Amino acid sequence: MRDLASNLGVILALSPAVQAATIKGSAVDLLGFQGAVLVVNTGAVAGAGDYTAKMQESDTTTDGDFADVAADNLIGALPASLTADGSFKQGYVGHKRYVRVVLTKNSGTSIAAGAVVVRGHANKRPVA
């Protein structure tokens, strides 16, 4: 039986930090993988912070080429507002090469947050 760790590629999409504004995560390359899951982790929320998370996709790493992922290409839903000390996931079944997370500040002061993209169904295993 294969272990799970050798079949997944985990990539940092947004460094864990206190976020006080809308922020776009890094482009994550899905080349060589057939599936992906975005995982957003949160810590403290300050000043009644209201933040939302969404996934975007693109065929390039150019900022202006990214667009929100259509609902048909998402599995599950991220919450309407991120809560403190939480972990949230959303699957991606689209066909673009790159995905990224966007945390949007709607109001309040700040949120401690970070994100990873877990890439799965690798074409070549084990995944380094």
C-alpha cells in the first residue's frame, strides 16, 4: 500500500501572517496533478474583522489573467466570513494550470491567516 504523503504535493499559497488588507496569494502550478484542494487556516480576528476567501484560476502567472473560479469547478464552499481559529477547504476540478487564493477585507482590523494548496492525483509518484 502506498503512503498518502508520497501521493500529495503541498504548496504554500499564502504565508501565515496577520492580514490587514485584501491580499492575493501566490500562483500555484497544477502541472502534473489532476486535482487540488485549497486549505485556509485562521487564527485571531481583531477589530470585528470580516474577511472572505475565494479561489481564482489562470493559464498564466500574470496577475490580470486570474479570474474567480466558476461554481461548477469548485467542490464545497468556503464560508461567507472567515472565523477565528478555523480551517476551511474547497476543492478545485477546473482545467486551468494555476490557482491562487484571495483574502478580501470587507471590514474590521485584521485576521491571522495562511493557506496551502494540496495537489493530488499526481501523474508521477512519489511526489517530492
